[in-house]
Amino acid sequence: MSEDSGQIDHVFHERRKFAPPAEFTKRSVVSSQDQYAELCQRATENRDEFWKAEAEEHLHWFEPFDSVCEFNAPDVKWFDGGKTNASYNCLDKHVEEGRGNRTAIIWEGEPGDTRSLTYAELRKEVAKCAEAMLELGVGAGDVVSIYMPMTPELAIAMLGCARIGAVHSVIFAGFSAESIADRNNDAKAKLVITSDGLHRRGKVLPLKETVDEALAKSPTVEKCLVLRRIGNSDTPMTEGRDHWWHDVVDKQQGELHAAPMDSEAPLFILYTSGSTGKPKGILHTTAGYNLWAKRTFQWVFDHREDDIYWCTADCGWITGHSYIVYGPLSAGATCLIYEGAPNFPAENRFWELVEKYRVTILYTAPTAIRAFIKWGDEHVEKHDLSSLRLLGSVGEGINPETWIWYHEKIGGSKCPIVDTWWQTETGGIMMSPLPGITATKPGSCTFPLPGVVPKIVDELGGDVDDQHGGMLCIAQPWPGMLRGIWGDHQRFVQQYWTTVPGMYLTGDNARRDRDGYYWIMGRIDDVINVSGHRLSTIEVESTLVSHDCVCEAAVVGRPHELKGQAISAFVTIKDAEPTEELRQELKQYVRKQIGALAQPDDIRFAESLPKTRSGKIMRRLLRDVASGREVAGDTSTLEDLSVLAKLADEEA
Ligand code: 6R9
């Protein structure tokens, strides 16, 4: 039955539940179920009135808007006719309101160098960078590619673009020359901002050489601005095209005002890896995105004046855009930014930083947490983590056993965990616990935020009952939603708005349980079909991870004559040997926990799993490995190609 309808069978049952700590409830931003219910009701039933009040209170307006939301699927305009500026909202607003001396950014480089900037200082640096860009011929609407290490200047460059209405396109500083050129050309970038190099795990890696290679194939790029980060004296500089940051930025006055921008003026493009071929430039615009990033930050992270907030993402990803730059800075938060790797010089680096800066809110990804588990508790136990009060997770589903470790070892069993589900396309968090009111269930992103109307449908667009999963759609517009794919309206319509007419298709599967909790079940494309039963990857993976010896698991389907598909599992293990005995034990374990149907047909022990550069398991590639096929499709977003070769050699 499930085969016809496209519903997903639900086999994994997690019954633990954690109440919000009373101390939290007493003083959190959203502090009662009634308040939450009221917010949700107003945001959906009186949508325009609700968002009008939110926008007026939380953004600065040079000119007021005429309308709140004009939605004509898939096109949408929020706050049309108004003029605001994201850099003003992040900086000037605080300075004008007397908070200029608050610390905005505390930064630590991988070698241990540090820097701290108040809101007033950050505004000045941003204005200088903006002035330099104007001098280099960049104006409103021009696209600027940013390819930099996690230095304060990366955030300064983003905000500098926003200040003059230039559109930034941040490219993670691990991508190849080819990928940079693709992105430059797709966006018609005029300026590239980069650095001479970066520090990574104790090594110094040049960046400018890579950019030069890309620029040879990027005809639209006229100028290149280069930050000196590593002091590489033989950095190649092309006369007339390339300029040092310290030559053109440092000499500026830093007094440039933020330009009033239309609400719907493009703020940034961010490329995400499509599963095949050409990357998609997701477009976000000014006012709606800014408001969504700010309000979701305040609701979910329960931000307070004295918080030291640390999001460990890179600005090359949407998490860095929304929850290092635009959300926290709009909210006036003090943010820690760290440049380097979590295991350099040793596996305790993160915990050393938490202790050193008395971090109160930590936002990181399941892939990192699983690495910490593998590296061993001793690295954590060396440090005083008592300053932490709230933990967050993003990027992938968090397996319940990983959640429990995070809760106990990092959170000292006292910090709520916000498992935040969202996407580059959604601009900000869509579903998440609110720490003061939501009883959490490990592995569930719990409930939608105010204004988010999720709908789970089968392949015909029909409702799915609570014992099954289906395709997750969003039925109403929200301010942070993507406005398009840069230069490709057709692909935008096709990808997100065609399968289920009138609704935004997320590409994820999800299930809603009897208590109304949402559980993300993985990507639609990753579903495994065994004898007509459609299984979610994450449910089988979470079962494997709940075995004491398993750290990380990825599960995929491969063709099977009789069953349609067989289940192949890839696991990394700890405190155990990769023996045939363990393999059999794991198969039996899954069978016992969730049933014969879900028992993997083969299990491969892996040293590590293929991941995207932002740490997501690439199941698409594992499908090829499991079927004995040549790995096909785009591998440019893969972090470490050698992982694949090792897996292919491994016997199941
Ligand atoms: C923010 C971000 C989006 C995809 C998304 C989903 C997965 C993200 C998740 C999660 C389960 C969570 N995802 N958060 N799955 N639980 N809390 O990661 O954006 O890089 O565009 O990826 O990541 O599959 O559709 P992006």
C-alpha cells in the first residue's frame, strides 16, 4: 500500500521526553504555551497584521512599506514599497540606540590570535569596506563573490555589501577554482574578495592562487580585493586588478551611511549543491529575510543581554549567514567566531573555547557531535562547561543517541537542546523547540515557529496519517522564504512549486506523531523501497547508532532482484574491531529493534563517511558504491574524495 501512495513506513520509536527546565520557563522570550499558541494564531490567521507589527518593531525603516505580503505562488513580495538596510539593522540601529559599546564579535584565529569588536567599531569597519568597494567601482545590484577564511573581515565584507546594496555570494573557502569560476559566471560577479591564505589544522594554505585560477575563467570579474591573513610574501597580485585590503580599506573614513534599499532588493545569493550538476544560486532579499533571521534567532535561542553566543558554522553556509551574521547582529548579540578546526591543536579545542569565553549558547551540527563522541569523552571532561545554558543542532537529523550524549556530556543534563530544522531556501529556522516551553523528544525538531504552516502529503497531495511519513511542504508564505534561483526562474518553479501545486516543496520527508511532534525522515530521494515498504534512512541509521559500538551510520538502497531494493549500511565504529561477528550482531540488532524488514543486507565498516563540505552525509554517492557502480554525478561538493575509494575497496 505504501508503495502506491508514496507514504513512508515508520519503524523507529523514540519514547524519551525532556521537559523544559523551570529556570528557563520563568524568563524565556517565549515563556508559555498560551503565548506560543497566540503567536501562531496571529501569524497565520491575521498574517498581515502580525508581520506588519513585527516589521515595524524590529527593523529600521527609511521609508514605510505599503503592503505586507503579496503572494502569487511562487512569487512573493514582503513589505513592498518600504526601504530598509540590513547593515543598518545589524549595526547603526544599536549604535543609535546607545548600544555601540556592546561587544559584537569576539574572534579567535586558529593559531590563537584574537580580536574583539564593539558594535560601533564593527560599523566603522563595515563602512570602510563599503567605501573601498565603491572606490573599486562596485555599486547597488552588483554581485560580489567572497571567498575567505572565518575572519572578522568575512562578516565585514558581507555587511559592507549590504551597506551599499551590492549582492554578496559567499563561496566556502574550500571549494576549487572550477567551482569558484562556475559561481562567478553564473552570478556575473564584478568583484571577488579573498585572502592570501588561511590556517587549517596547523597548516597554512594559499587561497589567492586558487582565486587567480578561477579569475582566468571569470570574464565578468573586474577587481579582486585581498586580505592579508597569513602574511604570504609571494602572493601573486595582478597590477590594476588586484588590491590589498590594507591599501584600499584601511585608508577610508568609515563614515558612509547605509543606503536605503527596497524591501525586495536582493541581499545575497548562496549556492547550494543540487544533487546533480549545476549549483543553484538561492536568492534572498532584504527586509523579509532580515526580519526572519532576527526573530527566529530571538525565539529559538532565547537571547538575553549577557549571552555569549557561539555558532560553529562557516559563513560559507546559510547557517553562517543567518545565525552568525544577520540574526544575532540584528538582535544585538555578542558572538564568538572561531576560525579553525575543532581538533586543532587538539580534540579539546571547542571545549577550551567554551571555557575561555564562558559561552552560554552553542549551536553546532550532528556531524561535529558524532566526531566528538568518537574522539572520546576525556577531551570534554577536562573543561568547565558550566557557562552553557542552551545547545542547538542543525544540518542533519540528530540521531537520538547522539542527542543524549550532547545533552549529558556537553549540556551537563541541564541545557535544553534546540534541534532546528530549516534549509538554505527557508532563510531561517522553520521548526524547532522553544527552550522555555517545549518538552523535547530526541530526534524530533518538534513544532513549527509562528507563521510556519507545514503540511505532510503523499504523492497525490493528499494528507498522510500520523503513523506514516510523507513529503514535507510549507503551505503559507513566510518572510524568509527564497525569492528564486538566480537567473533560472524555470528551475525554481520546477524544483519547488510543481510537485504539489501552490505549496513550497522542501524535498524532505517528515512524519507528525500523535502529540503533533514533527520528525524529519531524510531527503525524498533517499527513501529505500524494500518489498513495497518505503523506509526512511534516518530511522535505520538511528537504530544502528543506538548500538554501543556504532558512531555514525549511513543507510542506502541498492537494486535487488526480489525485494526491489536491499539495504546497505555504512558504519563507523568505536571501541570495537570490524569483524564478521560484529557485522552479524549489528544486523540482528536492527532486526530485533525495528524488524526484519529493516535489517541491513550488507554492512560495511568505514573509517569515515563521504560528507559534503558542510558535513552532511552524501548518500547519493554511497548508493553508487553499494551497487558496485562507478560513482556518477557531481562530486565537487564532496569534502574528501579518498573516502570513496576506501569504501569501494571495503567488503560488505
Ligand atoms: C540549515 C541547513 C538543508 C537540509 C534539509 C534537511 C537537512 C537541516 C536538519 C535537517 C533534519 C534538522 N537538515 N537541519 N534534517 N533535522 N534539524 O542545513 O541548510 O544546507 O540548505 O540543508 O539539511 O535535509 O532539507 P541546507
